[in-house]
Amino acid sequence: MAVVDIADKLSLFSEHWSPKVVAKLNDYEIKLVKIKGEFVWHTHEDTDELFLVIDGSLTIQLRDGDVTLGPGQLYVVPRGVEHCPIAEGDVSMMLIEPAGVPNTGDAGGERTAEPDYNLLDPQ
């Protein structure tokens, strides 16, 4: 597998809320995404979800209190916990989750993104 340069990969797209798969780890996908504004409240019943902020400030709203992350910080939302990411400015982050997990979890809707493998280097 080729080395993945995170900054380089992030420079290749500008759209928000459209995760890009940049690597695979067993049955997991490593995704980069840029966000701005508020997402949708949702739950992933069968898996935890890891958020790692690369640039900017991310707030993960939870029903029992918010978690705020800056660059270099990560948080794991446990399976079954309802959450809603929100970013007042531009945020670049990494997500690690099992392949095939919809970004909107159980909520569905217009923000559901199809898997984007265009930035995944050929094996």
C-alpha cells in the first residue's frame, strides 16, 4: 500500500459532508471529510464511530452534553449513542468506521453520501 499524505488528499476536494475513502484497514474504511454547519442527529446501532479533527474546531452534540475537539484530538462515539456533528467554520477530519456504514446512520435523508473511493490509491 502507498503512503497516504493526508494534507495532499484534503487538497484534492472542497465539498462539505462528502466523505472520501483514502485507505482500508481490515473491514474498516479510513475516510477524510470536510464539514461546515450542522449535520443531522443520528445513531449507528451496530458500531462505534471515531472522529479525528485535523483542522478546525468540531462540536459533537450528544443528548447528555457536547464534546468539542480541536486539531489532533479525537473522540469515539459509542454505538447506539445519538449524536450530531456541528462546525461553525471549516473543519477537516478523519473518520474510521466499518465499510458500508452510512454517514447518516439510522436517519437517512438528503445528506446520506454514497461511498467515494476516488481518492483511494490502487492496491
